[in-house]
Amino acid sequence: MIHRGALDLLAAFATHFSFAILALMVVDFGAPVVVARRISLAGDREVLDVARRCYWQASVVRLGVALVLALAALVYARLGGDGFSRAYIPAAIPALLISAFNAAGVFDGLGLSGISGLTGMLAYIASAVALVAAGAQSADAGMILGVALSLGYAVAVVAQLVMLWRLGCPMRVAPVSVVDCGAFAREGAAALVAILPGQLSFRFQIVVCAAVLGQAGVGLFVYGRQIAAAASQVLEFVRRAHFPDMVRALQQGDATLRVAFEAQRLATLLAAALAFGLTLAGGGCFLLMSGAFAQSGLVVALFSVGVLTGALSQTLGQAAQGLGRFRIVAVAAVLAMLIGFAASAGLGALLGLVGLAQPALVAHVVGALVIWPSVFRRSDGRKIVRVSA
């Protein structure tokens, strides 16, 4: 798209796709964390029953959220959307409803996060292929890209359920009560609030970028930013794969920083390697190329440091969630978001693309500084007292 000079279409797709992923994250309602934690703490004989009950509780809650968001999105498309919006949003609505039945949390709880990660990539792959195939007409491209997102999620959910059936863990319908769904919704909401602020910060940066640099700037920003985000997504899959072990280690032993980072040693090392590699690659593109490619390389290099700092901060948050401290993580995330908003508006207006990279680092530091004293310093202190005694 950059080579063809279709930056306006790229910006329109990037903006709509990013908000579609945000809506899908809201629909998920923190379920992967809650389901994985409950399964991790279940006894060996209870795992299958707990997995089924959690899956259907999550599906009922998520379907309700999906219906509300779908209605709101259709109203926006009809009343306030442009040609691309009116085509993309109705075609992408089925993705919201279908994603309510995804089984990512079940796979995470069973220690099979690789499967949920691979199936989760299908919607991204479908959208990428459709973006290449889409024509120059905004309405036609919007419909094609929206359908691609919905088809990607449909194939992903079917693949997840078939895989669970083949593994001997079919998600047969299990009875759920209003009380059970309410309890699940409360835990899920706390987990969602911990995740959502970081996603809102990215969307806010898109708005700032559009106001300061225009649609061409948005296209370049999102292109480079999404490369760094893809690296962070890989790290998220790795952390999810080790989350059940982390939960058990924190519950059975001392809830310390050392235990948390030992459980996520691979993710931490991989974060350092990816940050270095992206800095090198992005810097090379900026120095050796010209035009839009050089500018997108600069964005990749600027955001590469955030891959490492974000991984460290998220490991702290994940460990706190493993201990059931959802509220502390949510408070940290909201505070980091608010400070990030202010930094994005100020630095983005002053420095453009360069200024939009700094708020993420500030947000990561703020989040870590809120979580560590509230959760882990107490545990470390108790351990020191016991050793000294």
C-alpha cells in the first residue's frame, strides 16, 4: 500500500481495523485471564468440568456484550460513518458475535496457548490478504476487509472447538446460572479494565496523529507501530503459555518478583532480542532508504524500546493477576493511560512521530511503579523477615 501510494486507504483500514480489534477485546471481557486462572487452580479431576462451565459462562457474558457493541456500531455506521465505515462495519459485525464463543482461555488454562495463538492469527492473516487484494474504491475495499475479518474469526473459533474435541475436551453445553455469569462478569470486568487502557492509549495516539500529521501520517504511524505491536503480540503468546505455571508457582511458594520473572524468563529474553532486532532493522531502513519507507522505519525503531519495557511491565501485571489482584492492576493501567494521554497530546503536537513513541515508555514505568509496591514489595519483605529470623 505504501509502494502504491494508497496512504488514505491504508489509514482508513488501519483506523477501522484497530477499533475493530478494540471492540473484539471488549467482547472478550477479560475471559482468557479469568478462565485460565480458574482452570490452573482446579484439581486434575475437575479440570474438564471447570473448563466447560467457565467456557459457557464466558460465552454468555461475551455474547451480551457483543450484541450491545454491534448495535452501537451499526448506529454509528448509519448516522456518522463515511463510505468506508458504512461498508466495513456491517461486514465486520459478525466477527463480534462469533468471537464470543472463542476458547482461548481454555487453551491457556490447559497449557496449550500455542493453539489459541495460531488460531488467533487467522483473522489478521485474512485481513492482510484482503488488504492486498482490495481495490482502490473505498466502499468495495471496506466490504471486502470487513468480510475477511469475520471469516477469519469464524474459521478460528471452529478450529478451536474442533481441536478441543480431538483433544478429548469437547465444549458440550453446560448449564450456567445468572449468579455464575454475574460472578464471572465481575472478575472479567476487572481483568478487562487492566488491559483496556493500553489499547485506548494507542487509539488516542491515532487521533492525535491524524490531527497533527493528517491521514498520510496516520498511515505511516500505524504501519510502523503495528510492526512493534506484532512483536509484543508474540511475547503475549509466550506469557500466556507460561501463565498457568506462574499461577501455581505464586500460589504454592513465595509471591515474589523473582518467582514471577523466573516463570517468564523466556518472554523476557525474547523481549530483549526483539527490541534490539527492531531497533537495528528500523534504524537501518531510516538510514538506507528514503521517503515513506524511511519514515516507517523510524517509527519502528522508536517504538522498539517499548517492546521491552512493555514486556517487563506486563509480566508484573500478569503475576498480580495470577494472585487475584485484579483491582491493583486495573488501577495501575488506568493511571498509566491518563498520564499517557497527556504525554501523547503534548509530545505528539511538539515532536510529531518522534513524540508519539515516548508516552508508551512513561506508561509502562508508571504501571510498574504502582503494581510493585502494592503487591510484591510486601511479599519480598515478608520473605526477608523469615530468612532473618
